[in-house]
Amino acid sequence: MKLPISLPNILTSIRIALIPVLVMVFYLPFEWRYIAAAGIFTLAAVTDWLDGYLARRLNEMTRFGAFLDPVADKLIVAVALVLLVEVHASAILAVPALVIVCREIVVSALREWMAKYSERRSVAVSFVGKIKTTFQFIAIIVLLANGPVQGSYIVMTGYVLLYGAAVLTIWSMYLYLRIAWPDLSLGMVKNEKDPE
């Protein structure tokens, strides 16, 4: 099967390819590893903005790209959060990281369900989702760049941004659920009447 080749899809693929590079650099035995890891994640964040912009500008929006782009985002964010939770070893960071990762799992499952069973087959990315992604990316870049420096105002700023992203994450999940709820609740009624 031939994959659709376009510049936006190449940029998205680069974002996925940067994941193992991010992990390897993060574990290098050098002090500059944090700055380098933040630089790699920043490059990935730029490709996220650029591939969407180019897809719209060049009219190269494909089904493959619509599938791959959110997958690439979720993968690199989840990996970065795991790295940060390990090095910071703090419940203050673990809580918003868990909220963000769990939300991504719920929304991915919901999107899959909607594509198969709902008349509302897709949901456009909301403004809340874009702000959430911005907060998330900036927080991760700040926290990757500075490492676990206790009492640092910059690190605390990263924590605040990550908590902001977690709150927006819950809000955007609520928006998804609200859109899907008529079909979800109808499915519950049908299952009660005709259990499998």
C-alpha cells in the first residue's frame, strides 16, 4: 500500500521520528541534555504548527494526515510527560501529567467510537483545544529545558502552565462528550433493551 506523500505528512512523520531522538538525548550524561531535549521538543512543536498551516495553504489535507497528525502529537506529548515525571519525581507534576494522558486515551476512544457509530463522525478542533495545546507545549519546553531545579520560578511557571493545560484538557474532553452524548445515551438505551 502506497502512503500519501506530501510535505505536511513528511513534517508529521518527522515529529514521530523525533521521539526516540528526544528520549536518547534526555538520557545523555551531560548537563546540556535538558536544553537539547527542549530544543528537540520545540522543533516538534514547530512542525505541528507548520504541517497544519501547509496542509491548509497547499490544499493537501488528506485522510492519512488527519489520522497521523493527532497521533504524532499525543505520542510526543505522552513521552515527554513520562520523562518529566521520572526526573521531577513529584506528585505536583504527576497529577497534571496523568490528567492529560488519561484525557488523550478517553478522547481517542471517543473519536474511534464516533467514527464507527455516531452520525457526528468527526469533531473539529476547538479554540479551547488550541489554547490547551499551546499551554501544554510551552509547559513541556520550559520543564524540559530547566530540569528538576527546586524552587525555580521558571520551573514553577512550567508547573502552572501544565496545570492550566490539564484544566483545559478536562474542559475540551467535556466538549467532546457533550457533542457525542446524544448518540452515547441512545446506545445505552438500545443496549438495555437488546443486550448482547
